[in-house]
Amino acid sequence: MERIDFQTEPDRYRHWRLRLDGAVAHLVMDVDPAGSLFEGCELKLNSYDLGVDIELADAVQRLRFEHPEVRAVVLRSGKEGVFCAGANIRMLGRASHGHKVNFCKFTNETRMAIEDASENSGQTYMAAVNGACAGGGYELAITAAHVMLIDDRRSTVALPEVPLLGVLPGTGGLTRLTDKRRVRRDRADVFCTLEEGIRGARAVQWRLVDEVVPPSAWEQEVETRAREFAARSDRPTEAQGIALPPLRRVFADEAISYDHVEIRLDRAGRRAVLTIGAPARLPADLAGICAEGAAFWPLAMARELDDALLHLRLNEPTLGLLVLRTEGNPDTVLAADALLVAHRSHWLVREIRLHLKRVLKRLDLTARSLIALIEPGSCFAGTLAELAFAADRAVMYAGSPARLHLGRLNFGAYPMSNGLTRLQTRFLGEPASIARAEESIGEALESDAAEALGLVTAAYDDIDWDDEVRLMLEERASFSADALTAMEANLRFAGPETMETRIFGRLTAWQNWVFQRPSAVGEHGALKRYGSGQQPEYDPERV
């Protein structure tokens, strides 16, 4: 497969249409059957692959930044008689193991961006389910804050993977069913083993949908409900959105360069070095932020970092070690943070902060060892200090040239999937350590102070720095990739369980396992025999 590109724009969409009607937007799923990333794989019945989700993620992002006037978004189908049939099974049968798992991870990150928009952006999503809605299609529907189902005796909702396929009973759908929609466990068990799904009043009674509507009133009720949600929003009615232009990127054999981010690829060492540069200049006020738009450093940097992380995830699977570096003046990073704090109530600044939160979560969820190097010339300050706190280890050059700077945004602006900040997660059970760290806001922390506060793993002096870093990176790269993924996924999300940590924990653990079992991918497994007319042969051993 060619390099997967996560950059797109509405003029290039093959699978989605966006219709704007003042405060309400209709995001219409109309998948091109011939538009799969896998040659010869037909995307029937609005089934989807990664390419469909890449367009959806782009549309969700553009609605937030380019259309502040939109207060409610209706997810609906452009095909008669079907909402969405879920992930394309033939695609799953042909995809590599890594592609399957990363596809499911990106799908959930996109769905959580939808949930984040409803919860935090005043842009409420509702699903208008008109037709069969099964598997991943139902999972997509229940990311919405409100689900409407037409009561036409044909339209149903279903999670039928167990009876129909036996491979993938929910890549987040099961968790949303119980944690988000509060469906009773025994009812969820019945629902997930019904091929035909559930419709009508029972779907409402079981909390699978929020309401059913007769066909005669369907379009009117969808419009009414969307306008009701729009009326509750705090998004501005007259604000001007900002355009999200294509990122400037240069691809070379051993490097990828953006305006503020650079990746150096060391395939022999099985690692990538990701460097983020501080802003060269910043606007003076809110008017300047709005004028700069997507060029405003926090947003520009976040978009580039997001693209870089996704590129590494799907296109460089053997580079299992990600070295995090920063360069530039920490004062300018802190000045950017100050703008984000001072104007946090403005819709655009709010969206920038929320986007930074989501990108940092993407870093947390990266199946790579993360090592931060705090060196002379670094600018691990404020928002960029979050990179060091996300890392599995952060090592610091001992001596005055290297400093670490904490800012106000390190204490609440960027929660992880567990609902805690990275510092709260780091100091779980140590509230005094968090308080001491907060007292150091505004200080340039040298290695002794950073170590005393527990903000770094170790500090090495100038004589030992090169050798200690080299040995640490070489040792990390020599370990089993599977063992590291398991260890890191367990250690990164200490503290309370949330719907989000459960979804991604299960993606890393049981789904990773299911996708490698002979019942799924063996010669006589479900994915190999799907559509052949032959029944799959399941390994009966329960493990």
C-alpha cells in the first residue's frame, strides 16, 4: 500500500457531503463503493475503511474552525435504506494486523472528537438513522449526543459481529453501550447476539436510541430537534471562521519537514527524532490571533504535530522509539500560552486549546516508546512541557544551559484520557508534589530543581550526556516491541478508569489479541471465509 496521507479537504471528499443551513449542518455519509484504500475492495452499503474516516475527521475539524456559526450537526446517510453497515469486512480481511488495529484506533479518536465537540464546543451532534445501522455504523451513531431512529418497520440498530462474523464485537461500541448509554448488561448481551437488531419502541426502552419517529414526521422532527440543540449553544452567530489550508510538508528519505515540526527517521536505530520549534513571532492580542488564523503558532504547531504522529503510526511501523526534542526561546512559548489563557473564553481560542488537548492525547496513545531530551537550547515550557510529561522517560542535561518551565496550562487545560492532567497522573496520590510544582510557575528550572520536584527521570552532566542518552536509546530499541507496547499502555494511564481509557485499553489488549487468533485470521477463520458461503471454523478453546 502507498503512503497513507491524513491530509484532505472538502473538494477531495469521495465519501462525505457537507450541507450548511445556518446554525445547522448536515454531514451526509455517501460512501463511494470504488473509493477504498485497498484496490479491488468494494465499500458496499456505506461500509467504511480508513479513507472514509480520514474524511470524517477532516470534516469534524473544519466544522469547528471554519464554521463557528454551526451549532448543531446532523449525521445522516445519503443512501436509501441504509445508514452505515460498519467497517468493511473485506478490507479487514486484507489489511495487515497493524493496519487493522491502527484503523480502529483512529476511528475511535475521530469519534471522540465528535463527542468532544458536543461536550465542549457547543456544536452538538445528533444522528438521524434512516435505514439499517449495524456494527461500526451503530458505533458511529452513538457517538452523537442524540440518536433518532425512523420507525418504518425496516430500520434497525445492531451490533451483530458475534453471530455474523465472530471477530470484532465492538471497537468502542460495547463500551459506549454500557458506559455512555447505560444499557443494562443482560440487555446488551441480547442485543449483541441478535443478527436482526432492534427497532421501534424497544430500541428506545433499552436506551439504544433516544427517540423513534414515524416516517410522516421524519424530516420535520429531525429539523426541529437540530434547531433545539442549536438554540442551547454558546457559539457565536456572527463570528468569522478561519480557513484550515493544507500543511506545508517536505518528504525526504530520512526526514519530513513542516514549518514548526521536523521528523528525522533513523531506520537503522529503529527510532524517529521529532523536534518542535518555538514560535518566531506572535500576535499582540485577540485581533491578531484571529487575523493569523491557522498560522497562529499554537494551532499551526498542533496541526503539524498531529499529522506527524499519524504519519509515523501508519507509515513507519518499525520505528518503535520516538525521541521528543524542542528548540527555541521558551519565553515565546510561554507568551503563546499567555494568549491562550487571556482569551480562553473566545470561541477560536477555545477551539485551539481543545485541539491541543486532542493532539496531546494522540501522543499519549501512540504505540511508541516516548523519550524526551531536555537539552541546552530546548524550550520545554508550558504547553511544550506537556511533551516531557507525556514521555515514558524525560532526561535532562545537568547544568545551566538546560531549563524546564511550567505554565498555567500545565494545570488543567490538557487532561489525558483518564480525566487527569499529566502532572496529576505523574504524581498520583501525591497532591503535595503537584502543589510544589504549581508554586514553581514562572521559574526557569535547572536540572537540580527539576529533579527535586520530580519532573524529570534523571539528569546527566556534560561528560556523561552523550553516552548515557545513546545507551538508553539503544537499550530501548533492543527490547521486544510487543512487551514495550504492553508495558507502556499499562503505565501511561494510572488513576481512574474512564470510558476513554477502557476503549483504548481494550483496543491495545483484547482487540490486538482477537485480530491474531485463528478464529479471525486463520486459514479457515472468519475473515478468510467471509462471503465465500463457507462457515468459518472457530477454535473452541476459551483463553
